[in-house]
Amino acid sequence: MGTLTLVAGDTLVDVKNRYLKNYASNIPSQCYTKTEDENKKVHNPCFACHITSKEPNYFNDWDLQESYAFPEDALKNRWKNLFKDRTKEVNDISDDEILAYIKQSNYFGKEGEFTLAKKLQNLSKEWDIDGDKKWDGYIPDCYYNFDDEGFDRTPNGDYSGWRAFGYYPFLGTFWPTNGSTDDVLIRLPMDFRKDENGSFNIETYKVNLAIVEALIKQKSIKMHLIDEKKYGVDLNKDGNLTQASQITFEYDPRNGKYMSYIGLAKKKGYKISAGLYPVGTDFLHSVRYIDIDEDNGIKMAARMKELRYGKKVNWATYTDHKALVEEELKEAHDFPDRLEVFIGDAERGVSNKRGWRYQGFIEDEKGELRPQSYEENLFCIGCHASLGALADSTFVYQRKFEHGTFQNGWSHWTQKGLKGIGEPKTPDGRDEYTLYIQENGAGDEFRENDEVIKKFFDENGTLKMSEAKKLQDDMTHLIFPSHSRALKLNKAYKVIVDEQSFIYGRDATVKPVKNVHDELKDEQSTGITNPVRY
């Protein structure tokens, strides 16, 4: 067979294609999990996403723990990759091969240039969705060069605007033991980085980021000492302009309690509200392979599986959010078999109907990053739209480490990993990771992670409390895989890359998954009768 030569933009996947193979691609594969095992024992991984929500998230979908409430066209599980046996393909990849592959960056070129950005700036017709000869979506601009405050720096020392933060990884799928490492960065609009005179000011940016953190967490946030007189804002709400060491969360407009940004953002009157980000907020999320560090531990790989980008483009009030949920609930009641429609394309991303657009890049068959197709982008929307666990459509800023931790919570995983950090607490004070494995009887939604099951459960399926207690001092005892498992997961995902079969699932599985439904019945019960709430 002759060699297939590919030019930039020429891949096995047509990124312009808008015809869906899976009309319910916004419903994640994990939602097809069999919650009842062969012994009729019930497992509950569902509460991770479907939980009591905090306003202005009015979805409050804890009741979805009890039922597979899917439209008719979604009853058939079209995530076909879950049922594949990749044993041979995985065994054909040596450890040395996969390690060499994941250690090679597909974000930076040999000269340190942004490989993907260069392609997007010299756009091929295969990627030009609307035919205007320019890329209208996000062009990668993060240098992944972080200082001791988590700020990304350009080669000449300037600030790119991106800031890395440490956080407690979200439950299940996002634990490295289940397939990937990842990071999340935030960037506020330029106006939030400038003082009232319009000059760039890094202190102004730090304070505004802390204000956003307080708003999203809906709690007061400790900070370094701030001279309130300099900004003309009473940040600690003590009634005076003094030296403040915290951003006090106090927002109740009905009773005359307001909060304010500082600098040019304040001067321009950016809209502000509890639980909401300002318009123009960006998030950058890289999903990566699992590498092995010099100390034989786990670390982020240089190679990205995906680069995900989200931008808040419109403001929605509490009333808007509530009306949207009521509209969706009415639609589900009146037309239970009607699938949701999301507007967007591969170039500009897909709207989640709540003011955000999400867009992503994924590996092509050569391992280089390419734009996701419309259908591949829909995969992201399912988790960033209607879930109780979200705070203004996001998962982890509310899980950010706080002042007093390493670099006061502002760091990238390449600067300090998760080793030695205890597990997080639920809002009602329970150990969150322990609660998850206890309710689920496993460390992943599919209960396929035998490594976690053998470590944390006895032969009767009872949680070993001696193992669970170790999480209070070190969460990685649970969420990090062994070296052999890490390499196996890397290989399994590489097979999907070779196939370019992402529309059929991205879960790094080797054997066919047993604990997942091939097809559901209408309004089928999960068997969960005691939903988790907090």
C-alpha cells in the first residue's frame, strides 16, 4: 500500500460535516451506566453531576439520579467504542513507543512556535467552515510558561492574560486513574487587567480574579493585603476604605448589598452578580496523556489529547436562567422525545444557550491537533449546559484551591502536582471522594477500573475504611493510576486516535465495557431510591 500524504487541514475526518451520526451526542457515555449490578446491588455515580444546585443554576436535577429520562432517539447507546475489544491493538504498542509518543508536544513546534495557531492563521479550505478564508474561532495563544503566581508569560516576559489555578479534580472521569491528566486556565477581559486610567496593572487583575472567585464560590475569599483607598472599593465590607485581607462575599441587591469590580472594569460598569462570571471570561482546558516523572510518579504529558476553549459571550440574569430552565422542563414534559438542538459549528464553537460558546481541538490521525467537527463539539456541550453541578456552566473554578495553599491556589500542575493534598469536602462537610467511591462501589462510572476496586474494596464489595482514610492526607492514593495502568490507558486512547472514531466515544477502554446499557427502556429506573443531596 502506498503512503498517504496529508497536508495541513487534510484529515480522515471532515471537520465541516454537520450531519450527525449520533443525534444524542450531547448525552455523555457515562449516562448509560448500568447502576444495578448482576446481584441487584445499586451503584450511584450519577450524583457527581446531577445534584442540588446553587442559584442562579436553577436546574437542581438531583432527581435524575433516579431515572434514565432520555428522549426516544437517545435510548439506543450509540457510543459504540464502549463495546470494542482493543486488546490486540493495545498489545501491538510497546511501552517505549507510547512513552516516546506522549512526550512529544503537539502544541509547540521544534522552535517553540504554536503549531496549531500557525495552521489556523494560514487556513486551509478544509478547515474554513464559512469560506471567508480566515479562522473565526479561538486561536491558541497560551505559552504554558507560568511564573510563581500562576500567570502565563510570553517569551519577552509580558502577561498573556491566562492564569493557571490548582483545583480538586472533578469526580470520576477526570481522575487520571480513569484515562487523562488535565489543567484549566482562566482569563478575564483586558478591561479587568487595567486600572481606571486604562493602564495595565497586574494588582488590579489579581483583585478582580479574586472578586470573581468570591462570586462563583459565593463565599468570602482570603487575599494578600490590599489598599482599598487605591481602588475606591470597600472590598472587605467593613464600612471603611482600609487595608483589606479578604474579598467579602456580600451580594443581595434586594437588601441594598452589592459588590464591585475594580479598575477599568468598574469604570465601564461591567455587569456583576453572585454565581456569574463577567462577559468575556475565557477558559482553556487541555486534556493530556499520562506521563511518568523522574521520581517514578505521575505527571501531565507534553502531548495533548484535546484543547478545549470556552468563552462567555452574553449576559444572562437570574431571571433569564430561571426562565430557561422552566422552558426546558416544559419542553421535556410536552415533547419528551424531542432532542435538544444546539447552534454552532466547528469554527466558532457551539452555544450552550446560557451565554457560553464551547469549541475544541483534538488529535488527528498523525497526532496533530485539528478542529473538532460540529458533532465532536456537541460532546462537550452535554456537560456544560443543564447540570446541577455547574456554576455558570463551569465545573472547577468553584473547586479552586484557596489562599494559604501552594502559591495561594494560583499554580499549574507542572509547578506542583496533587501529591500530598487531602481530598475535598462536600458542601455539608462529608469527604467527597470517599462519598463517591462509597456510593458508586468503584472509582469510575463504568466500574471497570479494577485497580481502584481491588485497592479500596474487599471481596464482598465493602469499602476498606483503612484505605479511604489515607485520602484525608493524599488524594492521589485514589486518583493516580499505577505505571502499568497509565501506559495501558495511553495505548487504548491512541487506538481511538488512529481510528479517528471520536464520535463513537473517547473513553480509554481496552476490553468491552460490561456495566453499560446497549439500549434503555423509556423512563427506565436506575434503581437508586436514596439520592445523594447536599
